[in-house]
Amino acid sequence: MKQFILGDVEISRVVEWHGPFAPVDFLFPSVPAELWQEHESWLDPDFRDATSGDYHAYMQTWVLRSAGRTVLVDTGLGNDKPREHPLMNRRDGDFLTLLADAGVQPEEVDLVINTHLHSDHVGWNTRLVNGEWVPTFPNAQYLMNKTDYGYWNPANGHTRQATFGSVADDSATFEDSILPIHQAGQAVLWEGDAHRIDADLSLELAAGHTPGSAVLRLESGTDRALFVGDVVHTPIQMIEPDHDTCLSEDRVEAARARHRVLDQAVTTNSLVVPAHFGGAGAAEVARENGQYSIKRWAPR
């Protein structure tokens, strides 16, 4: 578990799972092999397994204590969920124990932020109790983007553009991890380009990976951070942001969003905190002559 403080916000990192997820040439089809090889010395093992060529992913939740409230940023894979990917299918993990180790009981959570509504970001929104999916965090509001909610709702004739996953999996995710939150009256569907949470936290739309993908901006005192969800999956995209994944609904817009977010990080000297980074989990970026670079990793 990693803990640090930015301004008035205390942050903890809770890792549900980490390990090889899928081959990088499948997940990042536009990234040439030479680029992985060029950076192999520092990508292995936190971000890529050099031997197998697999992408190394972390499924994790960031716990923020801000303005007297306990806030979760994304909720990972969840347990008991029927999914096509073996990693995600009907898991029996210890996430709630890990959350308790971070000093958080489910009833103490005030706000859940889903940066977008893919299955690996909403899994612990709900848990199975007596055969029914119920909110894991009974006293929390769940912030979801309204466009994402409508897009993934199978009642709206959902189709997908990403080449990884399936409509059936998307529908299952909506039915067991998203719809029950709305039915319980705990969903807050925000819309527009931004949503203010408190004096230190706000959401900003970064559509592309999904139509309602968002970045959580933290500004507290002199400290800045951007919790970017899946706008960035690998450090390679912080160096060459035009490269996207097969997981995005609109790769062109996802790349544009990534450029905007990285430019914002450079301008404001913000720590960039992606959803799936291993290692230090976050980094500062620099830009010179239009070329991005990783300036500094967060302390481990």
C-alpha cells in the first residue's frame, strides 16, 4: 500500500491484482516492436514482461480523503462477476480486506468516482448478496458520466467499436455493476465538460477511450495531480501519445484527449496518475520542441 499527501488531500493506493494481462502487440497495435525494445530496460518488469511480451497491468483503486469525505477513484474487477476474460471471471478476491487495511470500511465511503464504465473500473460498485447485486458502498454517491451511462446501456441498442471485449460482456457489466447503482438511487449522472466535486477536486471530460471517459483533477495548495483513468495505459503513450489501444471506442479522439491531458500536466506541473500503472504508479511529464518525456517518477 502506498500513501502520500498532496495539499489537503490524503491519498492511498489499493492494488486488487497485478500481473501479465495480454500481449502488447495485441493491446497496442500501432506501437512498433522497436519502440518497446528501445525502452525495455525500464519498462520491464513494472509495465511489460520482456520475456513474454505481455503488458503488465495493475488493477487498483485510489482512495482520497478530501474535504472530510472518503472518495474512491474506480472500483476494479469485483467478485463473482461473469466475464469472458479469465482474469475477471467470477473472481474471489480480497479487495475489501485490502481496503480495510487502508482504513476504509464500505459504509465509510462517501463518494465513488468511475472515470469510465468499463468492467475493470466498476467491478466493486456492487457485490452479490443473497443472489442480488447491491451497492458495495451503501452510503456513497457514485459519479458516472451521463454519456457513458447511455452509451453502455443495452436498452439503447449498444454497439461497440473497440476490438477487445464483446457486447455481451458490456451488457453483463451494465446489468450487474452499473444499473443496480442507479436503481438504488445512488448514481449521480454528471454531464457537460466538467463537474466540480469540492474545492480541491473536479472532473473533466476526456472522451475517446469511451464517450464519457473523464480525468479527475486535484488542485490543493501548490500541489497538482491528474487521475487520468485509461487515457494512458502505458508509459510509452506518455512519450508517444499518438499510439492508442485496441480497447478504445474512438482511437483518434483518445489520442487527442491524451495530448490535451499531457499538455495540461506539463503546464500545471501535475502528477499524472493512470489507472493501471505499476511501479511508482505515477509520473510528471515534460515537453520540449513538441516531444514529451517522463521528467520524474513519483516516490515509491
